[in-house]
Amino acid sequence: MGRPERSVSNAPRPALSRSLGGREAAIQPRERMAEGNSNTEIKKRDWGAQNKALRNVVKEAAEDLVGAALRWDEERNAPCKRGRGRPKEFSDEMIEKAMTLKAVTGMDWRKAAGLIAAILSAVGLEGISCTQLFDRAKALAMANTYSKDPLPGVLIAGVQNAGNRERRTVAVDASGIRLNIMGKWLTKQWNGKEVTGWIKLHVAADVDTNEILAFVITTERIGDNTCFVRLMDMLRDEGVDVKKVLADTSYDDGDNWNLMKERGIEFFANPKKNSTGKFNGCSSRGLQVLRRMEIGETEWKIEIGYGMRWKIECTFSDFKRLFGDMITSRKPLWMALELYWRTLAHNLYKGILMRHRAEGRASC
């Protein structure tokens, strides 16, 4: 006997919202979810512009290195600038640009030192050795970050490209970065503990530009909410004008709501599903829970512009697309410092995309 033919129905399929049991929140257009952020434009991603930006980020990193080298060569040879002792062969700006170039190319230390030497020799300048680059990069990164943090489990913390612009809407979240095989082995051998195999990158990012404003790098055992106050304190200390902070349920803590209220910052963390609206010493959170119960979760998110929290996920996506999701360093401190230079290179990449958008050629 042959197999019976399968009957095909021509009846129209039910609407998506009906097939999902009325969960319209899953299909809300981005324009509605972003109504609370009038300054944020929602555009389709231009992959051609993304590819062009990836090429330009290497080009601009190399050009910045040459520019910094020429400026330093002119400055250190000027008679009025000479002081006691021998001047540095390479300025801090040169080291910063060199490490940015290393981060965007993904080269190891010896290959990066060879590339930097080739670039500098093309303009008649002497290159830097691998050892000198290693030592200067470590000293510079440690000087520019909060390496001695009172929180246990924190490797380093710092602020990147957080100069005053206009009032910023910030999203906060954390993501894991995998360790390489050697890194796992060394961590287990020297710490005497079994490790899960990643370190965590806690980030406060601008939802309009996807730039990383502040970061904290910790071990995998540190929770997301533990670093929230640290991120906010660093932004305040650097003079960043924050108007709104968006976070997921892991940051739904009464202390966070009260802290942001004291500083005059709008704070919205998606309350837990079983929240009852009791104040319990936190009126700002209780009022938002009551409002969500009154108009529904979907309309509440639209009203406060909570839909733009997804831009922090775009930040992590861009970061891992540019550098991969694995760290190549072997020791814990250098794992953290490698992520520090990657955040600097990531902001250079996003700056190029922002210029494309300003010129009307692309979208971030």
C-alpha cells in the first residue's frame, strides 16, 4: 500500500499575536517600544557600512598611531620642551594608539610589534620592541583604570570615552567572555579552584551610540547587580550627565531605585513578575509596579521607553563580532587588561559608524 497523501489546508493562518496567546509584547514594533526615547532613531542596519567601518577602523588606528608618533617626535626634539634626563622614546598617546591597533587586528604581541615597527619606519621613525610595548601597555592601562577595587572578585574597572556631550540614556548589563584552554589550566593550577571558564564584563553603555562608557571586569562568580553602584559612581566621578538608566530584572533592587532617585536620575528596571506594588521603603519602585499593574506590562514598557534596553545587547553583539567571544591572555590580570584595550578599540569603531550616520551614509 502506498502512503496516504497529506492533505494541505488552504485556510488562512491565525494572526501572530493570536497564536502566541495574546502576547502582543513579542511583536511590538521598535518604533513603539522606543517612544520614551525621542532622541533615539530606529534604523535598519546597513551591513555595507558595517563592512566599510571594519576596514576603516584598522586604517584609522594606523593613521592615529602615525600622527601620535610625529607629534611626539616633534615635541621631544624641541629645545624648549627638553628637561632633565632623557625623554621617553614613545609617548603614552603612542602606546594607546599602538594597543588600539593591536586590539582591532587581533595580533599577538610579536606580530603587533612588527606591524607597528613597519608603520613607523615608513615615516622615518624607529619601531618599538615587543618587551617595551608589553611593559608600557601594562603600566598605562593600570594608570588609567581602577585596578585596586574594594569589591572582591573585581579585576579592573574604568571609564572609556565618557566626555560630556548631552544628557545620556544609559543601559546596564553584563556578559561573559570565554577563557582559552591555557587560561583555564593556569587558573585552576594556581588558584586551586575549578573555574567555569569565563570572566564577566559589566558595562554601562550609551543607548544612542552603543559606546561603552564605563566597565567593570570581574570573575564569573560576581553577580550582575553587585557592580551597578560601581558603574554609576564612575560615571558620576567622570562628570557624565546621565538622565535615565535602563536595566533588566537582575538590577531590580530597592537600593538601586533609591540611589538613582537621590541623584535625580530616572531608573527603570523591569520588576519581578510577582511584584505586588508594596513600597517597602522604596516609593519609586512601588509606583512603577502599580503603574505596570494598571496598564499592563507592554504599555508600561512603551510608556517609559524600556524597549531601548535592547541596545545594550547590540553593544555586546558588536563587541563580540569585532573581537570574538574568547580571551587570548593567560593570566587573570592580563585577561582584564586585554578587555580594557578592546573596549577602547570598540569605541573607535562605533565612532566611525556615528560619523557615517552624521554624514547620512549609514546607520549605527
